[in-house]
Amino acid sequence: MILLAVTVCTLGLFTATPAKAASGSGVLLSFNGFMYNQTRETNGGSSDDNTYIYDIKLGYLNGSGLYFGAIHTTRNHNGSAISGESGSALGASLGYMGDAGFYLMGHYYLDAKLGDNSKGTGYQGDFGYMGNVSGPFYVGTELTYRNITYTDRNGGAGNLTVKELFPMLTAAFIF
């Protein structure tokens, strides 16, 4: 399934035309995904860890390329090395998409949870490219930087701040 998604996005990038987003307006619905798998081997055996991060963005793109909307992100972590790392966050978005298909978005998370940590706030920045495959369907890639601080640590002292930088594959519809 993941291989199919990577293949479709890669082929789409080479055959797609730029997004031309600034020449029209409409609703933008995008799905972004990142997957990380790790195997740790020792003399006593091995352990597998899998992390999946999904962003869903929904907003309005006006005729000049300005985007405003919302973002919901979900993190799932399965494995033995790190436990309790699943979570989600909800926030507001503002960005710009140019005629050439490149875009820049900023997101502010109003409510985030990660394992036993809650009351998280923070920001995310996306720089990416989307190309039109057919009709309203677009594919692309983006580089995401995320910084979220959790103030309620379920009895833990101090705050937890998580800073991340990772690439994401993008599939989107503009209608």
C-alpha cells in the first residue's frame, strides 16, 4: 500500500503540470503522510518500531494564492523501543500557493496531545510543491518543520517540547 502511494506520487510529479493555484479559487483538501520504520538488533534479539504521521488540511484558496484553513494531524507509533508516543493535534492554517506549484504554509496548533502529554500548543511550517495530475487531483511533496510544547505531563515536572523535521508525500484536491 505504501509502495503504491510512493509510486503514484513520484509518477505524478514527473507527469504533472504546476498547480496554477493562484489563477483560481476553491476549496483545498490535502492528505499528507510520513512513515518511518526502524529495527533495532542486539545479541538478545530485535525490536521493530513504526511511526506514521498524517496531516489533513482543509481550507479556502483565493484567486491570489492566499490559503486559510485548518489542520488536523495524527501520529501513530507501534513498537517496543518507545511506548506511548501516539497523539493528535488541531490547528489553524495560513499560507500561499504560487502559480508554479510551490507553496508555503504556516500552522498554529491550539490543542495537541502526545501519549500522556496534553495541553500542547505550537507551530508547523510546510514548504512544498504540488503538480496537477488530472482535473482537481494534485500530488506533491513537502518538507515539514514542527515545534510543539506540552504543558500538562500527567504528573511529570516541567514542559515537554518536541521539535521535528521530516518530508511528507501529498495528495490533494482543489474544487
